[in-house]
Amino acid sequence: MSNRVLVFLASLLLLLTALGSYVYYRRTLARVPVDPWSLVPEDAALVVVTRDHSTLIRHLKETQVWDNLTAVRYFQQVEETLVLADSLTGGRGVVLRFLGRKRVLTSLHVTGPGRFDLLFQVPIGSVREYRQVRSLLEGLGRDARFRVTTRDYEGQLLTDISVPDGEEGLTLLNYRNHLVFSARPELVEAVARRLAQPEAPTVAADFQNIDYFQLRDVDATLLLNQRRLPQLMGVFFRSELTPEIAAVASLARNEMTEMRLVGNKVEFNGFANPELARDGLHQRLVGQPAQRLRMAEVLPLRAALVMHLGLGPVRVLRGPRPSSAAPDSLAPAVQPLLDSLTAQLSQEVALCYLGTASARVRPGKLALAYTSRPAAVSNLLGQLRRASGASPAFGKVGSYQWYQTGVSELPRELLGTLFQGFARPVVAVVGNYVVFGDDEAALRQYLTDVAAGSVWSRSPTQVAFLQDTQPLARLRVLLDTRNCWNLLLRGLQEDRRAGLLRNETLFKRFPQVALQWVPPANEQEAGAQYFTQFLLRHPAEGPAEARPQNADGTGSVLDFKVPLETSPEAVLVAGAKLPGVLVQDTAHVLHYITPDNVVAWSDSLAGPLVGPTVRLPGATGFLVATPGRLYQYNSRGQLQPNFPLNLPDTVRATSLSVSPPTQQPAPRRLLVAGGGSNLFLYDTQGRTYAGWQPKQLEFRLAGAPEYLTVDGRDVVVVLLENGYVYAFDQAGGAFPGFPISVGARLASGVLVESGPTLQRTRLTVVSQHGERVTFNLSGDVVSRQRVATWSRESRFRLIPDQRQRTYVVSREDGGRLTLFSPTGKALLSQSFLTSAPRSIQYFNFGPDRQVYALTETGPNKAYLYDARFRLIGGKPFDSTTPRIDLTYDPLTSTFHLFRVNGPELRRTDIRVEAVK
């Protein structure tokens, strides 16, 4: 047998072996999905799972968190890394598109004294994505700034990307198309060791049947290991605070929540597993009833941090045996009084820290407990003072008196070890609450606030905050981040203070924070879990208040403080199921409402809006006009350079037309129609065009001019009410063949069918003789056809759809209105009671998805008819503006109706099945 044959057979055998290995992998290993939680090391303190990253970033921007996040140094480094990755792959937004809707896990680990690091996990879903990762690594290998090496660790191939100058690099592991990487090599190595023990339970083993992403509008999932919370907090705070953090964290051992970014708040809702350790907080309170926070009437607005416990009698919190902290000489007389005092306290207790004006000042500390018999408690406190030999002298603030207690650490003796740190406590009885202060200054400060009525129950901001929280809870931790600022600076480790100061804006973005744990009704049963809620909120100080519209939760209402003036305009938002909305109020303030029914930004304009909003391509912004100014905003409500453009004093704009976008970076042309049939042409830098300053026509305009670009040439089409049609070039000269006359008056605009040349571009109008006239830009009339009969009282209008592609024709004869198809077929007819102006709109979303909207401005009613010309809802909708807006979601077969009713912007969801 020749060598050539042997080589061939060997090659064939090698090929068959490789093919068999591939088939084995596909049929065995690849068919078993990888549990991403199995790649998370067990020492993770926090794990965040994200999915729809474009929507997540949009929500971060709409809640105004994004701007604050990008100011944090760590996120700036991440952003720089993304820019570098985009540059190496030769694209823009490559990383964000790569993440897309993947489930990305980010885990946080404490990796040393005063240090934490992050571990990322991203799945690779296709060969194309694998090639993207490989090209990125190859690009880093070719870059002289990086060194890429590989090594074997515990049977796994790790890739190290380092920087020659000694800065931290990156370590990667690709395990069955799950890319795991971190700036800390030890974390990736821990994943490799974790893979050697596949049978070990994962960090999410207690929540394996929970998938929050099956719910709507979930932005992320958060897993918190509360057993490692003291260790994580020890990275930031001084060591003497660790026992207090550990005591509070001992209520639950771990929890998993969903995260939602909604308007003025960030919500985390989920479940927690109780901590079963014998000395934990859960074991002390198990079986105790959850309680309401009733002490809002005695909590001062100066409060920075409040830890509130709901329970039955407080003796379960203190424990079965009292402490022996009291001197032995006083024990026989004092201990029975302590037991009697403890028996009088129940339902709710709280530890409260007061805000300070400086981080150098020690914060005041209070302990509050409810009593149903304040007189009996006052009597027992008097007996305690006499038994301990305390001074009978007292201080007075308003109607409240405070005394020395004479017993060191009295709150700890009554309420347990959570309430220690009161070496020389003073006490006052405020209503049904006994309040201990750690010194006289703190209690005086507190009583001054209460006497002045500066308490939570009298603050609308705090009341609204409490209404957003759970009504019943076992444990609440409430923070006011603005009052907490100096408290945090004092408690942080020295090397962490600078970082907090740099991120002050982000920290204070949500001044109201609540962490709550609600026990289950059957918590004695195995597997019972706490319901948990973490809430970050800033007061709703905007121009409107949102609330549900219907009892079933469909639709929404945004109630503005100032009545609305203009019709709503829906703005499609990439990645969102609902559109945003632009609307203006009677104070001439323009508002943008996000798909989540929140006012994202507002801006005062110089007057009412003129004509519809011009939406820039790619959802990059808006162009709007008032009688004297033009405004251009980006998608975040920021005015663009050179805007607003101030029109001459003699110009009163009535419409705005904008040139279509082109491939060239030339400025857009802005055509302004003013009073007296004058036309003005500007660019976005405020420069004027020769021949247009002004261009005055001999008759009134029938509608807003159309600005077209055909075969690289600008064409401005102007319709006059006398039936003449003009077409001008950019220099103001008339095109050959124009003007043309349609033979009768015009009362509406034109529908354009764009073509590659002037001759193949067709325009259609409807005259007051009921004729449909189609012509081209060469000045040739292509066709004429009568749509309907006419009389001297008839008024015809061409009504295009929302995309300017199809149209219907309306005829008004006094109080009767009829709609016709382009071929003259009568579609629907309706009589109106008043002679008030009427608005007709036509929406076409595809076959059997047409809606005809007729708005009568006198009685403020909008009639919506479906594709079969039946009245949707069986009755008209209230609408105080001439027009409504409508969008359609094909995934849910739902129309979304936007309308204005006085100060309210309303969205109504209409299922298509209900109108077929």
C-alpha cells in the first residue's frame, strides 16, 4: 500500500474521529444546558442578573439614574472598556448589541480586607458571536498595549489579558459557550474549582423554581446573601459597626428579588429565607405578628435612619432573662421595675439616628417603644428614678418633660441587645410612646421637632413615601439619604470617604429608602419565606401625578397641575412596548412622558405649539415650532446647539416643514410658513437661503407646504386655497410646468408618493368640486376622478393615514360628515349636533386594522370607528383637544389610545378582539 493511500486513510480516520467527537458533544454535552448559577462561586455576596440591556439602559436614563451612574469612576472605567472593545471590533455599540437580551450574571465578592471585585458571566449564543469574541481577543493580542496568554488551571483553559505597565488586566474562561471573566484572576480560578464539584448546591439553590423574568417589566434580578452582608459592609464601614449590621442581617439568610425602574422609584420585590441560627433575630421574633408603622406621628423629619420592629410583647426581643448590667446593689429594687416596664411595651419599637450638620458631630440616638398605658409607664419610670437614686430634676420642651433614668443601658435592659449604646440615657413620654435619648442634647433636639410639628405624619412627602411601602412588616429599615450623609461619612472607613464624596449626587438621587421584611402567615411550616421589599424613591415633585385609569389596571392617567392645551403626539421608543408622548400645557410648557407614564423632562416654550411635532430620524430628537421660535431637542430633552432659532419680529409661524434626511452631513432645511402666505427658509445653524426672505404668494395656503428631496434636488410643494399648486427649488425658483391649477378651490394638503424622478413622483389632492387630482413634479396632471357629488355647502378634505401612505376623503355638508375611499365608496356617515370645528383622523395599521377618529370640539367628544365602521366602546371618548393619537401593538393585538381630558393625559388600551 502506497504512502499516499496511508496518508489518505489516516486523514479519513482523523476526520471520522473528529466528526464522532462533534456528534457526541452535540448529542450529549450540548443537549444538557449549563446552569449559569453553577458558575457562580459560593462566596458571592450579591448577584445581579440582567436581560434586556437596551431597555434597562433606557429605564436608567428615564429615571435619571444613568447620568449619575456615568459620573461614578467605576462606571467610567467600564464605559472606557466598552469604547475600547468597539474600536477593536471596528463598530459602534457592538458590546451592547452583543449583550442584547442575554441573561448576564454579575456577582460581587469580598476578596480581601477592604476590597471587593466583580465576576461577569455572558452566554455566547451563536457561531457569529463566538467569532466576535475571538476577533476581540485577537485584536487585543495585536495591540501593543496588551499581552494575551493562556494557561491550564484545574483542567480549564484560562486566558489572561494583562497590561505591561502593571495595571490590572482581565482573566477569561469559556466554559461550554459561557464566557466568565473578571479583573481578579482568583475569582475565575474559583469558577474552575467550582466546575470540579458539579453536584455542589448553587448559591441560588433555595430559589431554583423562581424566574422573575417571566413577569412583565422586570429590569433585573437580585440575589443577596445576607450571611455575607456584614463582611461586605465591613469593606466600607468601621469595624465597630459590624455587630449591629450582623444583628439586623440575622433575620434572613438569603433573598432573591426582582428589580423594576419605574418613574420616581426603584423597586425590589421578592422572597427571603429565614435565618435558622439559634441566636438570630428571626428565632427571637418567629410567630410574632407583623405590625403597621404607627409612630409616624412621633418620628422627626430630622431622622436619618430608622430601624423599626413590629412584634407582640417586647419581652420576646429582650429574651427570657434580663441582663445583669445594673449594679448589684440596685438589682433587688431595680429588676422588678425593669420587668414591669418591659411588660408595658409592645407592638412596635424603633431605633432612630438623627441627622447632623457635620460629620465631626456625633449623631443623636433614640429608642422608641409603644405603650398602651403611658400613665402607668410614667409612674414606673418615676419609681425607677427613686430606686436608682437619680436626680428628680427634669427639663421641659414645650409640653413635654424629660428625666434622667439613673440606669445605664436602660433601653438594652428593656428591649434587648439591639438597643445598646445608651450609657447615660434620658427619657420622655410622648403620646403613647416612651422615648429614650443617649444624651440630653439628642432628646432636647427631638422634643423640639415634635413640639413644632416637624414629624413624618405632617409631611406630605413622608406620608407619600410610607404609602408606597408595605402596610405590615416585621422589620423596616428606613433611610433619608440627605439626613444620612454626615452619618455615613462618620461611619465609613477613612479610605472610603473620598469615594462617597465623589458619588454624592448618585447617593442622594433617591433620598427615601425602605427595606422591609414581611413574615408569611404560615411561617411555622417548612419552606416558609419572608416577602421582602426594597424601595428607593425620590419625592414626586414633577408637574403631574400618575395613577391607574381602570379598575382592572389597564390604561393610565397622568394628572397635570396645569390644564393641557395641545393634542398628544405618540413617539415610538426603541425597545419599548408603549410609545412616549409629547404634550403641552396652557402655560406653554412642553412635557415628554415616557412609556412608563412618567414626565421625563419639561421645558417652557415662548408660545403655543404650531403644527405637529417633527420627529428626527433614528429617534434622535424632535423639532417643534411656536409662532416666534423654533426648538430642536435630543431624545433626553436637551436643546441642541444653535437652538432656539428666533424668528424675525414680523414673522408669525403657522407651520414648520423640514427637509428629509440625506446621506450627506449637510444641515437640515427648515421651511416656515408665516402669516400673509409668506415662506421663509433656514438651516439648523440659523442661516437664510437666498430667494426666500420672504417668498410671498398671492393667496392663502391650503395646508402646510411639503418639503421633498427627489433625485438629489430639493422640491417645495405649496398648495393655495385658490386651487393653484407651486413647486420651488432651494433657490426659490419655480420648477418647469408650475404653477398648475386643479380647477377648483383646495382646503387640505397633499399626499405624496415619492419616486426616483420628478416625473415618477406623484401627488394627490382633493378639490372642493369633489375631484381627486393626481399630478407629478413635471407639472403634468396624471388623472382626475370624481370622488363624490358636491354642492356649494360641501367641503372636501384629503385625510392621510399616520404614515402618509394611504388616505380617505371627507365631505362635510353642514352638520353631516361622510368618509369616502379613494375610489368614491362611502365608508361611514355621521351627523353632529353642533357646528363646532371637527377633526378627522385616519389610522391604518394593516388589513382589518383601520381606525377612523372623528372629534367634535364643541362637546369635546371623540368618536372612534373600527375597520367595520362600528363605534369602538359603544360610545364616544372624552377629549378636550382637537386630535387624539393611536398606536397598535401587533404582539398583543392592542390599540393604545392617547387623549387629553382637561388636565389629564389618558391612555386607554383597546383589545382588537373586542372590536372585530
